[in-house]
Amino acid sequence: MMPLPKLKGFLKSNVQRSWRSPVEQAAKVAQHPDLQSYYASFSLDEQLTLGQAPMLAIDFETTGLNPEYDDIISIGAVPLTSSRIMLGQSRYWILKPAAKLRSDTIPIHGITHSDIANAPDLIDVLPELLKMMSGKLAVAHCAAIEARFLDTALQYRVGEGIVFPVIDTMGIERHFSDHQNSGLFERMFRKSQGASLRLPDIRKRYKLPFYRPHNALVDALACAELLQAQIQHHALDGFPVSEILPLS
């Protein structure tokens, strides 16, 4: 295990600014009632430790990889702490995307045209999703993807995006691996560069069970379990979240 001062120094160097400031700035200009309510309830203390923080693991399945042209098609959300997973409070939504459902992605996520025929739009489930996110740190694997898709999807629907703090399990693992100088594609897929940073491969290294990927709820649970394993293995529970959590 890396000595505390060295780890702390590395993590602080990755936090470019307070993660509360962008949230507070977004709250000042928010116009949509659901976003106003979300920001109004945002009350997390920056010095809260990772072991104390309430969290929500989230995962999206999408119609493709580009949030400018693709959309969210399903959401999984699992509340957790560093020691508990509240699976009974989890939610799973299949959504009708604004983008066309592409035939080449159907075999990946398994969601078909009949599944989305009577599904709600993201805006219909937004109040409940934001209520689940309220007062919690989001957790995701390769978190920038989730952050950008949700921000872009809301920009399209209500004319404004969203800012929220999110812990990246892939980022944590990257720090404790040999991948700090490689690109995203190489980090995730090129085994010649070292151990893969794909979610199933990292879970295997922590002796976590295999879950079939590309179901949003299952992937959110997989991410939650991985974060708990990372916290325990690397003794991260005592770190203030402000030192671990750059804003996505």
C-alpha cells in the first residue's frame, strides 16, 4: 500500500479546484425546477471522508458512443456507502431515446424497439433520478462518459446541463496501475500496455464475481462493489472526498 503522504499528494494534484464551486455556480443560473431542487438540496461537506460519504453508483446504456448524436437508453442507479450496498433501493429505467435506436448496438445492450415503444423519456424520470442523486456523490466507471451523456441529454431537452461530483473507479484504478501515461483507448483495451482497466477485468483482479456487462443496473452494482473493494484494498476510507474527487 502506498504511504499516505505520497497518495495524498498525487490526489491533490489531480483536483484542479473545489468541486463545490462549479455546483454552486450552476445552482445560481439553473432555470429548470428539477435542477433547481437538486442544487438546493446539495449539502455535502468537502471534508467528508470517503468512508462517511453517501454515494450513488450510476450507469447508462446508450444508443452509441457520441453524446452529441446518441442518447441514453437505460439507467441503473444503486445507493451505497463504503461498507453497504442498498440494493433494495436501486432503480432501473429503460428509456425512449431521442436518438435513433441503432441496430448495431442492440446486440450489446439487448434493448429492442419493442422495449422502448412505451418507455418514458429521460425528462419523465428526471425528478426521481435527481432525488436519488441529491446529497450523494455519484460513482461511475470511466465517469466522464456518464457525466457528459447526462449533461448533453439535459441540454437537448431543457436547454441547460447538469454539474455533479462523481467518483471514477477507473481513475482510482489507473492511479494504482502503470497506465498513467497512456491514452484512454490503450488504458481500456490494449493489454500489451499492462493490465486492462475495463470494469470486468478490474473486478477479476479484486476477486469479485463476473457479471455479464451492458445491463445498466448490473453495471452500476458492479461499479459499487468495485469501489468498496478499492476503498478497502487501498485504505481510502479516511481520505476527504475533496482529495479524491475532481469534478467531471
